[in-house]
Amino acid sequence: MAGPVSSIAYVPLHEVLPAGFARAEGRLRELATRLERHHSADRVAWRWYPEHVEPDGTRRVLVGTTITLYDTRDDWLELSLQIAWQPDGRLGVESTVEVACWCADNHNMHPVRESARDADDDFELADEFAAGVKLLTTVLNEGPFEPQPWRVAAGLPVRPR
């Protein structure tokens, strides 16, 4: 793993994208930069995994970002966007809104909104990445920016007071 860095500009996409997807690099950078420049996305962290360039039958992240919108020592709200190998050997893009778990059996976090889409070529990869950026940008535009309303909307246990 490498990173974290605050901008996709520092991520060597040519090292992590499989050869058949390399032509998507320019569009991925453009979309990621648009996300980074959003006025509510001031805590962005990109990580990449050059050791995962080949699929191995498990879920393996190639590159991803986390945007922290709310973080205390014991509660959080984060947005994430990842390009990852899926267990079936296909490349996919996943975007999620995640909150800390307050279940009796602590699961650590819960995705309260998510999208996962596979990509068969570089054009689909860029399009699916654009859909992921759109999901996160919608949250950045509309909020809420605290985890509790997301838990309530998802029917999850609320944080004890």
C-alpha cells in the first residue's frame, strides 16, 4: 500500500491500473480532481496498491479515497470511492457513505448508501467512476454532515447519549 496523499495527482495510476484500462487514466484524474475540489471535501486521503494489479479471486482494492466528513474518537461519517478487483475477476467501482456502528454486536461501520458497478473496459471504468463521484458529490452538496441522521434514515441503532 502507498499513501495517503491529498490528491489523485500524486497517485501513479499507470502502476495500478491493468493494461486494458490504462486509457481511462486521464478521465479518472479529471473526475477525482473535481471531487477533491468540492468545497466540502477538505479531508481527502488517496491510497493505492500496486501489489494488487492482478486479480486473485478475492476483493482487492487498486486505488481509493476516503473523505472524512465527521470524526470524533468514537463516531464518524465517511465517503469512500474505490476501484477494486471483484472475487469474480472483474474490475469494479464502489462508492459508499459509511457511519460508525452502534449495534449491540459492533460491526465497526455500516454503509448507509452505496453503489457498486463492474467495468469491462476503460470506457466503462471511467463511466462507473463518474457515477461514484456523482454519488459522493450529491452527498457533499446536500448533507447531512453528521452520522446520526444517516443512521436514523437507514434504520440503524442510534448512538447512545
